[in-house]
Amino acid sequence: MKILVTVKRVMDYAVPIRLKEDYSGVDTAHVKMSMNPFDEIAVEEAVRLKEHGIAQEVVAISIGMLECQDTLRTALAMGADRAILVESALEIQPLAAAKILKVLALRESPQLIILGKQAIDSDHNQTGQMLAGLLNWSQGTFVSKVLVEKEKVEVIREIDGGLETLALQLPAVITADLRLNKPRYLSLPHIMQAKQKPLQIIPAEEFQLDLQPRLQRIKVTTPQKKRAGIKVVNIKELWARLKNEARVL
């Protein structure tokens, strides 16, 4: 089995968010960047499947600027066998990413594609679903457990009512949830070995796809600060405040 796993370079989750002066987006200049946490979980799951003898090759894929090579090297240090960077200076939105991944899937012929369920910078939570639709493959989203058996993969996913178990025919697309696993700590030898693993760079123009953004970001603002809660003496006071101050009654 060959597994494709996607990784995205995002602002590190521990870095305080600063907005640009014109409110056009988040200021990412001179801040620490790292692998999207959900993608890190996806890589870990792919590597574990390889370690258990289920997969023979894990290929990490990223789309973006040349700086994304650092993120791919992290995936290689975790245990991926090789990496592919689709270089593009454009803002790659979910549909464009799904189109690129479809072409790579048809080239690489994997049996399983694992993505993080969403990126912490855009929070779209759309690429995996769009990719499965474009490929017409089985899909399992928000997956918290994976079990591969011959020609199918059984996944447990989290839904509003609890847990749902699905049996997906391979090839399939799954998106990793937070509780799927805990990514491993990277040792120095693995980091050094990752520098020797192959990393292919493909210009996005080679795919001859329409990658232009379809969504326009008009303005980004910080959430309004919530007022501190108050204590009420009795139900009568609570009722009065809900009616006269909150105006919800």
C-alpha cells in the first residue's frame, strides 16, 4: 500500500496572533512557522501504518512557497519516505488544493490519502471532502481511529451524537481528528536522516489548472472581548436582567 499524506506550513499555534495594519489578514512576518497540528497527526498515522507493515511507502505533499520544504523535512524526519512540493506563489484555497492533489493521486496511484481535518490558519475543513469528490473515492472525515483490512479501511469518526464506524472501500480519503494519535518526538538522528531523503519540487504551472482564489478576504478583525459574568441573588433578578439588559426574553 502507498499512502499520500498532506502537510501545510502555518503559523505556530503557540505564537500570539497579530493583525496587519490594514486588517487584510494575519501578520506572518518574522514569526515561527510549523506544520499544521492536524497534518502532523495525519503524518504520524501514515508512518504508524508503515511501521505495522500495512503500508510500504509514505509520500508527504505540500503546496506553497519554497519555505514549505522545511515542513516537508519535518514529515520526512517523522518517517515519510519522500516528499513532493508543488511550488506556487498564489494563495491556494481548498478547491485549488483538491485539484492539485487529484492530479498527484492519479500520478502516484495511492490506496489511501490522509489529510488533517482542517488547517488552523484558514479553518476551512473542505480540502479532504473536495478531493474525495473529485476522485470519486470513499471518504471518512474527523477520524479518531483507523483499522486497515485488505481491500477496506474501517474508521471511527466523531459526530454530534457520539461515534460512528464506517467501512470504506479502498482507495479512500480520510481526514485526521485531534484524538487519532499523539505525534512522536523528533530525535536529532531522524532530523539529520531527513536531509538525505528525496524531495521533489514541481511548479504549479505544470499542472495547467485554474488555481485562482475564488474567495475574497474583505476584512479580518479580532473577536469582541466578552464581558465578565455576574452573580444574581435569585431567579427574579435573573429574569429581570435577561429581559431588560440582555433582551433575550
